[in-house]
Amino acid sequence: MYDRTQALADKIVEGLAEENLYKLTQNKDFPSRWTILRWIDEDVDFATRCARAEKLRAAKRAAKIEELADQCTEANFQSMKVKISTAQWLASKEDAKYGDRTPGDSPTNPLHLKVNREEALAKLIGTGAAPQTTEPQG
């Protein structure tokens, strides 16, 4: 059992800036994942610091992508492609700003649905049919 001390909290936050919670808690110097998660639920300041550390880890990973790209050669491009893709995926999971989509950017999100104006108006009016449009005769 671990006592929640400021020194241990600082060590956890520093650890989260380097690796994810799962890997961090494999080290016997740290409490279990469940203990850390409970502490996060109980302490807003600790939770904020942990979230900031995770964002820092994502930023480090994004910077690492540039380094990997610089190291890419004709001989190693396939393995570097895998490393870069993995780093991109991990960074996108750690911080949404590194993902392909922004929060709420989903085909099922009502803000992104494309609606035919005439059909929508007809449904609102209750006719169920789109109004006829007249074509200019020329």
C-alpha cells in the first residue's frame, strides 16, 4: 500500500510525461493503476497535473515523428513508415489535437450532416415533398 505523498505524486506525474499509465505501473516503485486512478478521481489538482503530463508525452511523440522522418532513407523507409504510423496513432490517442479528426467530427454528428434545404423545408411545412423549382427559360 502506498501513501499519497507530494513526492510520490510528483514522481507519477513525471513518469506519465514519459510513458503511459499501464507501463508506468509495471514498475514496482509505483502504486497500481487502480490506486493512481482513484487518486486522480479524488484530487483535482493531481488529475490536472496528470492530464498535462499526458499532453506533454503526446507532444514529445509528435516531435519524435519529425526525427523519425529525418532518419528515413531508401533502405529503411518501410520500417520507418511503421514507426511513424505507430507514433502518429499513439499521439492521436494521447491528445486529440494530433488526430485526424477533431472532437465531434463524426459522420453521425448532427452538425456535420448535409441536408437538402428544399426537403427540410417541405418536411417542416408538412407536405412531405420538395417544392417544384422552375427553370429559367432562355
